[in-house]
Amino acid sequence: MASEEEVQVLTLEAYADTIVPGEKRFPEDRAVAGAAPGPGAVEAGALDLLNYDATGITAGLPYLVQSLNDHAKSYAGEVELEIDTDVPPFVALPYEHRRALVTRLTKPGHPEKEGWVSLALFCNMAYDTAPHRHTAEALAAGHPGLLALGYRPPDADGLWRFPKFSYGRKLADLHPDTTPSGSPA
Amino acid sequence: MSAIEKTDVVIVGSGFGGSIPAYHLAAGGAKVVVLERGPWLAAEDFDHDYLLGSSYTRVFDFVAGEGMSVLGGNCVGGGSVVYFAAMPRAPKFVFDRHGSIGRRMWPAEISRDSLEPWYDRVDESIPVSKQDWTDVSYAGGLWAAACNHSGRTANPAPVAVDNDRCTNCNFQMAGCRFDAKRSMLTNYLPAALAHGAQIRPLHEVERLERTEDGGYRVHFDLIDEEDYRIHTGSGVIEAKIVIIAAGAGATPVILQRSEAALGTMPHGVGRYFSGNGERLNTAIIDEDRVREVLGLSREDGAVYAANHIGKGPTVANWDKLDGSLPEYERYSLEQLYFPPGLGTILAQAPGGEEPRWFGAEKKEILKQWSNWLTIFLMTEDDNEGVFGTPPPTGNAYRISQQMLGRGPLRYEPTANTLRGWALADADCKAIIEKDGLAKVAPWTNDVVGAYTVHPLASCRIGDDPATSALHPSHELRDHEGIFVTDSASVPGALTVNPAMTIAALAERAVPGIVRALQDRGVDVKYGAPAPDGSITGRRAVSKLDLVAGN
């Protein structure tokens, strides 16, 4: 079995990959399940973000990792799934089962919901917001999530401006009771 | 003890509810100190950047509660810096709402008609502009065309935006780099400063106590400018009058924490919270259908692909703002923009199996993000939010260095609220899915509960002491000399964006606060013009009983 640090990395990568799945980085990739084409949260930098202590989640990661693997072990027993022991239990789960377990952990009423939701929130943000990097730099470096969203590069000064922004014509009748100030009556 | 600083008025918070009295009282001659827990940023500080630590996370606050998460401002200018600047007046029927108490919940003396002169004052002071179709973003235009296709109306919303300066960058949640958004930083606050008001950023007020001379001692902590979890010191200041305008998510918490020193708070403090009945839907637009059915296309050949272009909301459907409909069946449907992160995590892939907020299907819709159209539903909720035990400081246990915290608000939507949401969801779906224009799904409430960008009513005005914390004058019941003039004072959901109404109520509260100061021997007068010197609004209110003192 891997070292504690490797267990943490693999487990968090597998969690991030459950939130925004990606394709395997290399054929024997265990953490990334390969459930979706293109890079996912892991390649987008989920671990960089989780290890950035401005998030407030970094100090709690070892506990989340241990708890997630405990949940994965119980879950596998419950659904009678035999899992490999050469990787952490959550990593050993196939994508559909990781997804089912995360669904359970983030459901209203689960006592640990808050922690799992926070973890999911930052994994998601690593992909679609890249808050661990300057947005313009991340775009220039080809950040996979921002590019997938279709985010455009800014002007040369790093600011966004869209001189063309409107269809420029009337597209509906106004509500008949609109007041002179432009408000509803 | 002689070293304790004293002033006439301490104002807690510098959003609409704080800036407006700060200006009028300073202009009238009072010594005013504004304590703001967030940083003080100006246009050049507002970044186009999602990096943690950029202005986006410095000025913005996200407090997760139990069943409700609240988004708000955290900077000098408060909500006015981070909001989307839609400024409609509330429809007439709103003031006759009964809500959860079985009778009219607004004070008898306030109606749309009686509030109009105060709305006019705000309109002139901000100033608020009407928008033309040429001001409307692609997203707003698409929503208007979809409404029209369903036989519905659509209105460009009045806004506090100088459209000549606006670059349609859609970064206005991080503050406006171009000073196009007319936040409090562009009108009331500079005018207040010019009249000698002091504004102190990174001062988080924790609690109040009485002084022997009948005033108040205000206890604050100093907040680190980068890591808001760190408090670098503390202090006190005394005032004859305290105005609490920390926002509906924080005002009641300060009062609850002060209860040990001040005595029992009115029942309405920290109760009757409303999320303005808010809810969001994300539609994934089918560009081919939009071209064929609505005949829309951009000059550059695309049809839409413009989620990221614009300035928050520009167009609203007000067909269901109909006073003849029963309460809880009235709502507006407004086009809106949310940036990635906050605007993507809760969006759900239309159709398919649960869960739809994460996983492979969600990733597929993220690829279509530029073709998202977000529709904001503002319905009538039931004021069902209640604040629990206050955290030791602030209004939340801070998780991240900025922005994210865990607060004491609990919100369990009633059947009325749930039904209103369902009606509005269905109406939105009927409009945007007609003839295959889009696929739509509401945001999930399972992840962080419901959510609101317009928290209201947690310390509200009313006639009934049992269900309102404040007198109609905005003075806290049983605690003379404390006024609340922010979103907390609004009695309930408004079915439209509330900033205009919050500001009008703050304007309306000022003459009464002036009188309270005069009663305490302060040489202060009411009657300042608009911050730019315009006098039409002042002339109109000068005849009202409230101002004349009859």
C-alpha cells in the first residue's frame, strides 16, 4: 500500500474526478476513472486548490481522506463489491460506485454533508473557475476547465470588454402597466 | 475611560442602509462614524480575476446556513458594490401582503403610493436610468424574444448603471472597474465624506452596550485585510444614536449578541427572515432552434453564445406581478448572469438521473456554458428563516480566508414557498422550452439549501410588536436610539430586486433619526439635496408630514 501522502493524493484525486470526471492521464491511472472525455477536475488543478490554505479546507483534508476511505470500505461491503487492496478503498471503487457514494454523502441529512459539499465545491471550482490562478494567466496557459467553458481571453490590459453585446432591437412588448419610471405598477 | 472616542452617530455597515443616513446626517451637521467590516476598494482595485484573494473574494461574502445560503457584500459600499444594479420599484400589491401573519405585514402608513416620493429621491440620487432595447445584452434580448414567442411581455429593467461607461464585462459581482455601476462609492459615500463623515474599513462590530448617559458603546474588532479569519485588535466608540445596517444576514446577529448587555430583544430580531423567494433556473440554449424560431443572430454570425457578455440582469418578465392573483402565486422571471463557481456548482443537467449537479452529465453541460441562460425567479416566500445562536464574532464561522463562512440561519421552506417556486419553475420552463428553444432545470436546493442574493426582513418594521422588531420609524422596539435601516428592515419578499426599496426606506427613515438626534441635543437638520446637488426629490418630500414633523 502507498504512503500516507500518496493515499491522500490518490483519494482526493478520485473524489475530484467524481465531481468533474476526466480521461485517464496514463493507461494505469487509478485515481482518474476515465468516465468522461477530456481533462477533468484533477488536470484542472483540484489538488493545487485544495492545498491552498486560503480555502480553509486544507487542514481538514487528512480527516476527510480517512473518512472517505472508511465510507468506501463500508459501502463496498454493503453492495457486496470486491475491491482491490493495492489502492485506497475509494480509489478502488468504479466510477458509478464513487458517484453513488458521493451522492449519499452530500444528501440533505447526512451528518458529514458539510465537509463533503465543501470538498465538492472546491473540486468543481478548480475546473470551472481556477481560483488558484490568475484567470488571464490560466487561460493563456490553456486551463482545461476555463477553455471548456468557452471563456475568451481578455484585452491586452487583462480586462474584459465586449463592444458588441446586444441584438439592438425591440424584442417584446412592455408590460402594459409599466410606470413612467420603468417599474412595475 | 476618558480616552473613549465619542461621536453623535455610529453607523454599522456602509451599503445602501448605511451610506444613505451617513450622507444625510453628516450633511445635516451630525458627527458620523461609519464602521464597515470589509475593505475599502475603489474602481482600480476591482479585478477581472477569480483568483482567491482578488476583489471578487475580498468584497463578496457567502454564508452557508441550514437550508439557506446568503450572498452579500463585504466592503465599503456593501451590497451596492457587488449587486447587479437592477432598481425596479416594488409592485403595489407587495405592500398589502399578509405573509405568514394573517394580516398586512407592512406598517399601515407605508404603501407604494406613500413610498413614491422616497423612491424618487433615490432615483435622483443614484441616479437610476431606464434602459432601452439597445442597452439590453444578448442574454436579456434572448429572454425577451422567448417571452414574446410565448405571448408574454418583457421589460428592460431600470438600473443604476451608466451604460455609456459599461463594457459589458459581466464582472460586476467583483465590483465595477469602470465606475459604470453607480454603487454607493459613486454617490452617497463621497458626499458623506465631503460633509465630514468618517468611514473606517475592516472594523467589524460585534456588540453594543448602554452608556450611563443613555447612549451606546459600540464594540468592534479589527480585521486583517487579507485573512478575515484573523482579528488584529479591538476597540470601542460611543455614540448617542446607533444605526445598524450590516445587512439582513448580520444585523440581527449583532443585536442578538448584544442582548446580554442591552436586555431582551424584540421577538422579531432574527426571525421572519426572507430570502426574497429567490430561486434560479439554468437553460441550455439550442442555437439552431433560436435562429429558426426566434430569428435571432449576432452581427458576428453566432446566434447566442453570449452567457459571459453583459451586466447582470437586463430584462424581466413581470406578467405574474398581478395583484389580482392570490398571494404566493406572484413572481417575476428575470434574466441574470452568475459567474462560474457560484453560478455553476448548483446548476443541474436537465433530465437524466439524480444527482445532476456533479458528474459526467454535468461536465457535458459545462461545455455549453456560453450558451447558458440563467433565469432568476423572485417569488413570495413565508418569512420562515430564523437565526440561531450567534457565532463568537461576525455573522459566521469563517471557513476560507475570505468569502466562505458557516452561519446560524435556519430556513425550512413552507408549502406556500415551495408551491410558489414550483409555479415559477413551471412558467419559466413553458417559456424557454417552447418549440425546443432550450432545456432547463432549476438549481438544486440539496447542496447548500436554498440561496438568496437578497436577504430581507430579519429585523423588520411593522405595526405589530409581536411580529416586527422595529417601529415603522425603524427604531428598535424597547431600545430607544438604535435604528435599523438596511435590508433587515424590509418586511418581506418583494417579487422584484429589492435594492430600490431598501434605499427608499432608508431615505424615509432619515427625518426620524434627525429628530432623535435633535432630542439628544445634537445640532442637526434634515434637508440635504441629492449627493450631486439636485433638489427635485428634496422639494417633493419637504411637504410630507414625516419631514415637516406634524
